[in-house]
Amino acid sequence: MNIMIVGVGGQGTLLASRILGKVAIKEGYDVKVSEVHGMSQRGGSVVTYVKYGEKVYSPIIDKGEADLILAFEMLEAMRALPYLKKGGKMIANTQQMNPMPVITGAMTYPENIADKISQKADLKAVDALALAEKAGTIKAVNVVLIGLLAKSMEVDKQVWIDVIKETVPEKFLEMNLKAFELGYEL
């Protein structure tokens, strides 16, 4: 299984990849995770590859190989689309975060991204930001999306909860468990 997690620096893509990787390990799979950081500290793109299966030799996912893309922001979802394989699925947060060229006025944020992606891929677009706010923190968008992903996978829900408990710091645990539940219930 080849999964790409894409977002903008600070959105929690790395935590999401750790949760997903640990769940796959608990399920008995060989797992490889690779992180590609752009200008993540300046709000740039962050891409994480999570591959798991009976035996995985490389963590890298090439264009047309991703079974699933988990996108934390719409423009990043559009940028990742060429990596999705035919018949693959995408889960995307509808949030829009303006990159520097948009902030400076040099470019405009593309319109109707979800519609454009839907013409080429099986897209489930959700307002994960609103659900994260409902959970108590906008920083839990990542775990809302992990909850939605978990619902579509054949892994017992308790495994996900246990991994979240092992991975998320205690002071943020309650909010993240609530965020997971809200995503899982979508």
C-alpha cells in the first residue's frame, strides 16, 4: 500500500505519518516512511510517503503509484494528483492556505480545485478544520483526517486509538482522540 501525506509546514503531516506507520507495524506489515520537507518552516510543502506490505524495499512513491493521498490543504492536493494511480483515492481537507506568491499578490489561489480533482480522481473532500475546532484545537486537522482514513481501512478502531495514545503527548491527547472520533464518524 502506497500512501502519500501532503500538506503545509506546521499542519502535522509528520505526526500523521508516524501514526499510520505504527498502525501498519502493529498489523504485522513491513513499513517504510520517508519525509520530504520543502520550505516547511515557512509554510511550504511537506510530503511524507508511507509504504507498507509484506516486504517493502523503498519508501519513495513515484508518479502514478500512490494508492491513496491524504491531503491537508487543497493546493497541495492538486500538486500531488499526478502521484495518484489510476483507481486511487484522495482524502482532502477543504482548507486553503495561501502560499507566499499568493500572499505577495504575484499569483492568485486557483479556483474550484476540488471540482478539478474530482474530474480525475475519487475525491472525498471534508472540512477537517471545522471538525478540529470542534475537537478543541485547529492543530488536530491531521488527526481528523487520520480518523477518516481509519474508517476506510480494515484495521480495528482500537488499534488506531492505542497508537494515538502512544504517539500524541499527554497534554494534547484528549483533543486528538476527539478529533479522531469526529473524523472516524464522517
